[in-house]
Amino acid sequence: MTKINTTGIVNSVNTVLDIITKLEPAVAALPQVMDLIAVAISTFSSEDKAQVEKAYEDKMAGTDAAHEETQGVLEAQAEAEPEASEDKG
Amino acid sequence: MRLPYICTTLMAALSLASCSSASAFPSPGNIPTTLPHTTLADDKIGIAVETAYQAASLAERTAVKAGFVSPAQARTLINLDNQAYEAVCLTRTAYDVANGQDPSARQDGCSAASKANRYVGYVEAARMAVEMLKSLVSTTKGLQQDYLSR
């Protein structure tokens, strides 16, 4: 029988849920944040903007790769025999 | 000279605020105005949404590899994962529209439908993505808790 360290996995998923929960108010507050940014906007150089845009594009590529990998893992599991998953643990 | 620029920025921010309370698919008249080119908030929120998806995606894969997910549950997760990814794509489209760029020019895995939907404001799209990701992670977490309680 395979032994799995479940505590670590559950903790990591809880951490992910916490991050997403904390992201929600940040998105909701974006219009108000925009007001503050408008005041400080002159401090941003076009180079900074280019760097952040590049980081965003890199993130998009990472997301696409993660989505493709996850879909592959899930599809393989979806096609697996039900007994095979029940045997684990 | 800075005042008109700040006013323009504030108007864009107010426009976004009005979109945030609109329905999921606002009418074309509610399309957000172009964001100031130097604003970084939209990029950073976009990066946060992408990172959140990647984290949720990792949680799904980990759950499968640990044996928490049955084949039937995997099929449910496939749909939830695709919906979350499409919501992330919608955020990209809204970002492109707000920044005066053509979403269809982007080379990525997003569907043509998500790139064609230009009527969702940036804040609303990001909020939709967060909601979808919360649902996805909650489901994954629930599967793990069910497994551990057996």
C-alpha cells in the first residue's frame, strides 16, 4: 500500500485557497487603487511598464503550459479504471 | 500640465468602477476606456490572476497524483478547470481591450470565443476569474477532505 504524506498536500491546497481568497478584495479594490496610482503615475517609467508587461506575457505562457499539463493529467485519470484509483491510499 | 493627464486617468478609473457593478456581459456602450499606458495595476492584477490559476492547477495535478480524485471526479475537474482557464482568458482579453490591443493577435491557448468577447470590463473579468478559481480550489479541497475522512 502506498503511503502518502497527506498533511503537506492539504496544507499546500489550503495555502492556495488563502491566496485566491486574498486576491478577491484586491480585484474589487482596483478602481480605488487606480485613483492612487493616478497621483503617483509620473514616477513610472516606460521601461518599468515594459518589464511588467513582459512578466505578464511570461505568466500567460506559464498558465497555458499548466493548463495543458493539468488537462492531460485529468483526462488520463478520467479514462482510468475506477478500481485503480480506489486502491491508492 | 499634469492635471489633465491625471483627470483622464481618474475618468478611466471611474469608468472601470462603473463596469465593476455591471452584469457579466455589459452592453457595448459600457466598454471601458483605454487605460493610461503607464499604469501598472492592470498588469499586476493580471499577473496575480495567472499565478492563482497556476497554483490551482498545481493543486489539481497534485490531488490526482496523490490518488484523491476518482475518474468521475476527474471529469468534473476537467470542466471546472476549463471554465477557470476561460475566465483567465477573458481577463487577458479585457486587458488587451483596455490597453488598445487586439486580443486575436495574441498567440496562446485561449479560445477564439474568449478573444472575441470584448464587452466585459477588466475588473469584472478579473472578478469572474477569481470566482471560478475559488470554486475550482474549493472542489479540489473538498475531494481531498472526503478522501481523508474515509
